Amino acid sequence: MDLWRVCVPGLPSRCFGTKAFRHALIVSLLALLWLVPGQPARAEQLRDIATFAGVRDNALVGYGLVVGLDGSGDQTMQAPFTGQSLTNMLSQLGITVPPGTNMQLRNVAGVMVTADLPPFSRPGQRLDVVVSSIGNARSLRGGTLLMTPLKGADGDIYALAQGNLLVGGAGAESGGSSVQINQQAGGRISGGAIVEREVPLQLGGDSGRLELQLKDADFGTAERVVSTINLAFGGQVASALDSRVIQLRGPLAANDRVQFMAKVESLRIEPMEAPAKVVINSRTGSVVLNGAVTLRRAAVAHGNLSIVIDTQFQVSQPAPFSEGETVVVPDSLISVDQQEGSLQVVEGADLMAVVNALNALGATPADLMSILEALKAAGSLRAELEIL
């Protein structure tokens, strides 16, 4: 039996005992928490914004020959290196080509072979390779790449490539007319290279020191990463060297180090907001703004100026028996048309307001580039302007 009762206005049953009141209060609080909309989570896994130093791909490249083409290979007169390469290869196979022999090769093409060697690769693993023609071969469709050594930046051979090409393009020609879909001078070989040598990589060394490198340098993000890692491991494990590199004190044993790195990569970090930036691609005419771009109050006048030059040719006929000559006289008409452009006030504190303000000018993307440059020069555009 309750010793005292509590009355709460607004509830269906206005008076409750102590236990009943506690139960009703908890239910009401849970209902309020359910109705409050949650903020969207912006935290990202550390593996998405940073990588460990040394854990990276290595570029491989090699020169080889593609054979078995249906008359679409290199023309040896314009690409003499193809014939020289074939002669050297045949000599290694015990076949001697008489000097001065003009081999009319139409089924062979000289190519460059590229591949990426992933970290921790071991001999025997297979890699995908990209084969690209360097001569005047029309198509590599149906060709076979002969054994090609792939070298790294140090000149050592790390893989051997060989196999049948997969070319995504297609084409046909007849009677002097031709049609082509996509590109035919390059192709891929899935699993076409076998790793012959691994890249030596020792993470941590004898001291157990590891370096974590942020993909985008930022002092605020680096500070948050250090705080999160130290909080997760309960000690001074991480320390920032600069805005990009964070030094970690990891275990000495290899298995413990792997577990340590896996836990670090799985931590969730909320990176700092990217600085305001506007990217302009002058070649494609594209303009991209990120969410931090703002516009201070400014007035912009925009109008198009068009100049039309029209040339008409008239015939000047001489009078009879005047021994004159008939000549063609050009008559050029030049007209200038300028659209009216009144001052428009532009201002925006967020991305949508900026977009609406710029759209109100009615400018084309080409004109918008000039307007953004002028707004930046006037101090109204609060963003970094990057022109590609």
C-alpha cells in the first residue's frame, strides 16, 4: 500500500501511487525520446579517411608483343620497333632471321602492359593487366599477349604477363567506309599476370612504431583521430606529428600488431567540415560547389553581347561597250545586339541559397565561371576557387 499519492495534471489517471507514478513517468520519457528526431550520423570509419604508411599499391610496366591479330596489327614501315622486337624474340627461340629481311607483319602489334601490385602480394598470385597499343595497330581484338616481364620503379621484375585480350570495342569497314564503337587499341586480361617477387614491407619494425596518414590533411581531424584512438585503447597510444601523419605505438608481435591495426581502422571518426571550395572545369564547362560555400551581399549585372557578321555577294555589271569587267563585290553587314542586364542582388548563407542566387542571374555555365571569378575578386564569394 502506498504511503502517499502523487497527482499529475494532464495524465489520464491524475493521481498515482509512488510505484505507479514512477512507471508512468518512465513511459512518458521513452515516448518523448521516440518522438524527437535523431541527428544523422556523420561519423566515418577510420579506414575511409586514413591509411597506414607503406600499405599501398606499386605500379608495374612492361613492353610486349600481341600476336594473332586479323591483319589489324602494326605496319612495320611506320612502327619499326615491332619488327625489331619480333626478330629479337625469335632469336631467343633459336630462329635466325636473315639481316635485311623485310617482314610484312600485319598480325603483330607492339604494346605496353601495365598493372598494379597490391600490398602484401606473394609469388603465385594473379593480377589484372591493361594492354595498350603504342604503334599504329587498328585493333587488338582476338590477339594474344606473349610473355611480358613487368618491372617496378627499381627496374626489377615483379610479375610476368601473358594471355588472351578482352577488347570492349568493335568495328567494321567495307568499301572505304568504316564504323567503330568504343576504343579497340587497348584491352584487359583478367588475371593475366603472375607475381614472381614480393615487395618487402615490414610494418612497425623492431620498435612497433606505425604511421597513420590522413587522406586529406586537416589539423582538426588529426586531433580528433588522436583523441579517439587514445580513448579506445585507454592510454597514450597515438600522437600527431602534423596535420596528416599520426604516429602510433603498436605491439611488437606480428599477430598482435594485426589485431591492433584492425581495431584502429574500425574506429569511427567525425572528420572536420571540408573548407568551402568551388571547382571550375574550363574544358567541360562544369561548376561544382560544396556545402560550405556562402555568398556575401553583392550586386551583379549580367547581359550577353552578340555580334553577327553577314556577308552578301553582289555582281557589278559594266555598261554595254564600256570594255569593263564583271566583278563580284562583297557587301558585309555587321550588327551588334546586347541583351539588357540589370543589377541583381546575390546573397546566400547556405548552399541552396547560393544556388538560387546564381540561378536568378540566368547565366550559362560559361558565363557563370566569369561571374564566380568576379565575385571572388570582389570578396563576396567566401570559398576557395579552383580552376581545372
